[in-house]
Amino acid sequence: MTNELTVVLLAAGGGTRMRSKTPKVLHAVAGRSMVGHVLAAVGSLDPGRVAVVVGHQRELVGPHVTERRPDALLAVQEEQLGTGHAVRVAIDALAAEGPVAGTVVVAYGDTPLLTGEALRAFADEHAASDCAVSVLSGRVPDPTGYGRVLRDADGEVEAIVEEKDATPAQREIVEINSGILALDADFLLDALPRLSNDNAKGEYYLTDLVGLAREAGLHTGAHPVADVRQTEGANDRVQLAEIGRELNRRILERWMRAGVTVVDPGTTWVDADVVLAPDVTLLPGTQLLGATVVAEDAVVGPDTTLRDCEVGVGASVVRTHGLLAVVGAGASVGPFAYLRPGTDLGADGKIGTFVETKNTVLGRGAKVPHLSYVGDAEVGEGTNVGAGSITANYDGQAKHRTVVGRHARTGSHNVFVAPVTVGDGASTGAGTVVREDVPAGALAVSAGPQRVIEGWAARRRPGTAQAEAADQASGPDGASSAPGASD
């Protein structure tokens, strides 16, 4: 499109049926607000100017819109007096900054299924026609609740009548008005002040422009969209959930056609901004949210939620919750792992069962296989962290880092009291509390020698099942027959 295209996006409504402190257009589906989806579709038109009409809770809607479209002009509708009034507010604001010319497309902030392709095709069809007003319409089996498109014998649009104002015969018409219009700017500037609110709702209907164009002897047209669901809005949470399911189905279908395996689409959710490579496999119960990116041949799931994560080529992430984490190529995570922000697992590394990591970098081939917490740490290439290990990173006032070098071997049930460093190739014994730095190649142990006190159960737990079992295990002379017992 050219700079002679202007888009007016209506986002001023209160959305009272949502019963929410959140403005209707800011409710999210597939990882974006509803108005965010529409702004993305509008972006495909490459419009010269975009005006967004805000009103209800504009202190929330306005900054959200500006964050996603910094060049958008915010036009404030103080009173919600209908779509015609909202567009006039936008046109007045645009005209104050410069001439409005060419084509004006009017869209709505609560139609997240709307695609850029459909919007662009509609704008192109209008530009190629000789119409002052073009309506994006659709044909549905049950038109209840929608405005009906009335055509004359030549197929031109005579009027759009709202259901409350329609006759019984008009209510039988199945071609409906989506509300999305394309208009000649010169006609729009002339006609907006002439709109009337003489109707059942006492509002200024934008669709009355069709009648004004006809009175002026101008052409009016309707362009039915094959996928009419794209024009559906969400007015309450039931409709929001239905649209969310449909949008997710469309996202999954697009990725499956692009070479992604989705084993169970019914339990798999993928946000709009997620990027998947061919030959990715998503197992049941997977949620990929935010700006997550998954590279080819990776397997994610089952029962995994990743938000704003990166998963490398051929990696495996099983029954894991991850946020702002990186999983390297060929690495494996889970089951039952928790990747907190700042986790960076190197290629061929492992974060295993019941392991939690945070603000931690693990080098290539590094492994934390079992039952551990590793936070504010660096673990070098090829190092294995023993089961049940903890980095004690918080002293009650500040966080400190633990550094474990390359190809180190730390024992089970270790506590690393940060700040502390374990050198390259070093080892620690089982049960060690590492309070001081361990030089490269050294072995650190902190536990004392083991003591064995014979007959303790009989003396200290007489009459118990423990003492009875110990007595039965003793030899004829009363000495323990347990393997490895002391003399």
C-alpha cells in the first residue's frame, strides 16, 4: 500500500461484559493483547498514518498501543457515542496534523483473528473499485446480533441495518457487516458531520455512511471474506476463550504445515510470537509462550511450559517449566526441572530430575543430573555436579556466585557456600560443605572419619522392631553379621 492509506482503529469501548479491571482490548490471547493482534495485522498494510481511538481506561490502553506502534496517533473519545462519532474524533485529530487523503480503513481492536492478508486483500479490492464505501462482509448460517448488508438489484450495497432496527424480512438476510470499512477520504470528510443518531440506540452509526454515499450518487460495495471468523470480536470471557482456542488451532495448523510435529493439538498451546523450525516435535501438554524459539529436531514435552526460552538443535526438554532460559544444542532437560531466568545450558549438557537453576551458566557437556539447586553459578565444560547439591548463594543480604571449573567432579550432597571457587579438574567428597576455594586438581572433604558403635540399637532402643531386627542379624556370639561390620 502507499502513504495515501490511513487506518483508524477503534479501541475506546468499556467492555463491561468482561467484568474485569483490565480494558477489553488488552485481554490477551496467544501471547498478545487483542489490540496487539490487530495492530500486527494493520502493520501488513504499511499505512502512511494510524490513528487509534481510545476512551475507557485510556491511561492503560494508550501506552500499550504506543509501545507496539510508536507512530500511532492516539485520539481520545471522551464519550462513547457510537462508531461514527469515534471515527470523527480520529479524523479530526488526524486533520489537525495534516491532510487526510486517499483511503481510510476502519478496523476494531477486539478482533484478534483478523489477519494482515485478509485486511490487505480488502484494501486492495477497495482501491481497485470505484466505491466511496466498501464493507468487509461475511455470510453466516446464524446472523443473529449482526448488522445486515442490504443490496439492490445490481448487487450494490443499499444500506447496513442493525438488528434492532431491522424488519423481520431483513433479519432473514445472512450477509453480515463485520464493521470493517474502507472509505474514500474526501467522501468521509464531507459525510461524517452529516451522520444522525436517529436510531434505536441513539448513536452515530458509521454504517450510515452507506446511505449518504448512495444519496450522493456514489458507488458502494461489499466484499465477503471467505473466513468470516476473522472478523469475530470478543465481548465477554466466554467469547475470549472461544477465540483463543480458534487462534491456537490456526497457529498449530500453520506450524504443522511448515514441518512441525504436534502430537496432540488439543493439549498443545503455542503463542503467536513463538518461532519453530522444521522437524521440531511437540508432545502432549506442551505450552510454548512469549518469544520462545525452538530449533530443528528438538523435542519438547510432554507436560512442559516454556516462556521466552531458546531451545537448540536436537535438544530434549521433558516435563519442565522454563522462563528466560537457554538450552543448547543436543542438551537434555528434565523431567521435573525448573529453569529460572538466566539459565544457560551449554551444548550436550544436562539438567536432570528435580533440578532448579537460576542465573547460572553451564558449559558444554556440563551436567547437574539429580535433586539439586544451582543458582548464581558458573559450571565449566564437562563438569558433573553430584546429586543433592546446593549452591548457598544468599547470605541474608546479598547474592554471591559459585564458580566450578572445567571437568570437575563434585560429590553428592554438597553445599557450596558462595562466594567460592572450585578449580578445573578438582573434586569434592560426598557430604562436603565447601566454604573455601578448592585449587585445580585438588580434593576437598569436610566430613570427619566414620565411627561405628556396636550394639547401639539394643542399648538405646530396647524392645523396638529396630532392636529386634538387629538381634536377629547378629551371629551366635552376639556380633553383627552385617557386611562390612567393624571388629
